[in-house]
Amino acid sequence: MNTLENMTPREIVNELDKYIIGQTEAKKSVAVALRNRYRRLQLDEDLQKEITPKNMLMIGATGVGKTEIARRLATIVKAPFIKVEATKFTEVGYIGRDVESMVRDLVEAAIGLVEKRQYSSVYIQAEKKAIDRLVKILVPGIKKEKKETASGNPFEAMFQNMGMNVGPKHPEEEEEEVTEAISTNRETIKQQIRDGLLDTREVTIEVEENKKAKSSPMNAGLEQMGIDLNETLGAMRPKNKVKRSVTVKEAIEILIQEESEKLVNREDIHSEAIRLAQDSGIIFIDEIDKITSKGSNSGEVSREGVQRDILPIVEGSQVSTKYGTIHTDHILFIASGAFHVSKPSDLIPELQGRFPIRVELDDLTKEDFVKILTEPNNALIKQYVAMLRTDNIDVTFTFEAIEQLADIAYRVNHETDNIGARRLHTILEKLLEDLLFEAPDMQMGEITITKNYVTEKIEHIVEDKDLSRYIL
């Protein structure tokens, strides 16, 4: 995967094309906005401060690809990215999530990215230390094995366990031989671990206890100021060790994580994460149309108040987090909404002005549905074919059947509620319901889904308007 630094807008669009059909204008706008982040960072520091992100508002019916574009961006860009629902926030003074929490979530995402980079840089050292720890558990040293036996020889049992028979010797000679045997045995075990020969063997290891913090009203209030009371108190208490029985493969992963933690500098991670979040962070605010004061939202807790709380963050402000203060001036904000019962102008004027780029996504056509079913890397038909293949059933769809499915989805969307591409999920599930049920008992076989099969299974539901609304 290319990194954002060397991806042109065209390459970003091409990457989005692998998963999202149509919506070329939206893809181009997103690609340009992402490239502009990189361009700004190439300029002199003084000029960087003057260039603010061109925040974007995506407008379109549900199911046309707004959220999917955001979700795929997270996999394309190597930058902190979070998606939040505008409806989850409440105005300051009410119980619920405050809008600043989305910035703290962005910093957490940045922490994860920087940790991954840092852990990658110390992986070889951490793996070596983890394997050494595990080998010592699998082949304990003399102190752990040294027990008096009935014959009075402290090393006899150990020699026998190693398959060695020895005559009477001086204890010091025996100790040297045991030490050498343990060392040889450990090297053998170490190589077997590296070769994966012991992956499924069970071993008991001691790891640091990871207690889940209990939420409380006091801690919830402090979190809004960037303070985690549970974490602060936890740092003052000694960490308990707990025993876990896992496979050798799992043990290595757990111990590598622990050793990596010892090799990295947490303060460096925190400062780097703050810098990364404020220079390259992206926050996607979904359902922003639901916080207008018009239409069906008028009776809910001050939606306009939530807009006014979001405004300073989008304009540029400072937010306190438990890792430090972050400036939001250069975070890229992408908002989206269906705007069925409201319109962008129903947002408060100040907030409208902070989203200068407007992109309207197109309604999906029948031809779009055909492409959605077949072309993307994660196309729905490809998913169902792959799932049924696990039951040794090979399913193929004729092109006429796919066209019929697309036509049904298009008609149902226009005759009932338009939910875009999500309609295809419902229709395909209904179409293949019996096959998905019977497949495990069929053992193997080849099945072709034809236009007639689609008509037989679904057409009667489409023709019955009441039934269609209920099932499809």
C-alpha cells in the first residue's frame, strides 16, 4: 500500500474505485483535500500556519457511499482518522459526550499509529527477549529444578528428565554438567520456537494484570478535562501478575508486547502522536444534518447548542487531553448528511462557513447496482460465493440474474424508502436464504442463479407493496 506522502490524487481515487462505485466528484474532492495536507507540510513553517484545511460537507441520500468513502480513507491514509456520529454529542451542561471527546479520540488513534511504528522499530529486540523469557519457562534453571531426591543426589532427577544416566560424581561436576545440559536444551527449544514447531504446545506464563477501569460520574467529568483518574491511580499501584495458560504462539505475541513496552519511550510516543494528530488528523462527522434545529429534530436537546460547541473546534482551538494539549487548527473535518428533512443552510451560518467545499453525491442507478454487485474487491456477490464455498458449494450468477437483482433494488428504493446500496444486502439475503440454510447438508455441488430463480424467489414480494415494505 502506498503511503499518503507519495500518493497523487489520481492514485487515491483509483484506490477508492476498488471499493466504491461512482461518486467521482466526491472522490476527487477527498483526494485533493488529502494531497493538500501533504503539500502544506512541504512549505516553510511560517506559511504552514497560514494554510488551513478546506473542510468538506458531503451531501447525499443514505447508502450512496458517504460513510464508505470515509471508512476506506482510514485504510488508505497512514494518518490518524476517526468517524463520529454527530447525534452522539450533547450541548455543554447536559449528560452525554461533549464534542471535544472526538479530538481526544483522534489523539488515541494517533497513539495507536505511533505505537505501531515504535514497536515495529524494536520488534527484533523484543522478539529475542520474549523468546528468551519463554525458553526459561519451558526449561527452568537449576534453582527451580534443584530438589533433594530419595538417594540424596540433587541432580539425579534432572539428568533423568533429560535422558542422561550418570554415575556418582562430585556435586560441583554434576552442577556444571546440568548447567551445560540446560544451556544446550534451551538452545534446542529456542530454535524449535523460531521454526514454529512448538506453536500449539500449551504453556503457563505470568503477565501483567490488565484490569478494566470502572467508569464513574467523577471520572467522566475529569475525562472531559483530559484527565483519566483510573489511569492516574493505576500508575501509583504496583502491577499484579496473573497466570495464563496459552499456546506457545500466543505466549510469544503476549511477551513481545510486554517487552516492546519496555523498549519504547512513552513520552516520545505521546508527543509524536499529538504532533501527528494536529498536523495530519482527519475527523469524519456523520449525520450532521441530524443536529439542525429544523424538521424532526426540533424537539430534541438543543441541537443548535451542539453546533455552537463544534464550531470552535472546527475553527481552531486548544483541547486538553491526558497526553497533552492539541491544537485543532489544521485537523481536516469532513462532515456528511442525507439532508432529507433539512438542508445545509439550516446549519448555523458560522458552521456552514467552516465547510467551504460542498459535494453532492448522486443517487444510485440500476447500472450502478450492477457494478456494486460485481466490480468492487468486496462486491456482495463475491462475498456470498466465498462463504458458500466453505460448504463446498460453487455458486455462479448469470449476468441476467444480476441485472434482475439490480432492477429490483432500484424499483424497491423508489417505491419505498431509498436506502441506496444497502437495499442489495436485504435482497441478496432473501434470495439466498434457503441455499444458505441447506448448504451444509448438501456437502458439495454447483448451483447457477438464473433470472428465473431470482423472479421465483423475490418478484412476488416486490409486487406486493405491503409485503415489500415489510421484507425488503
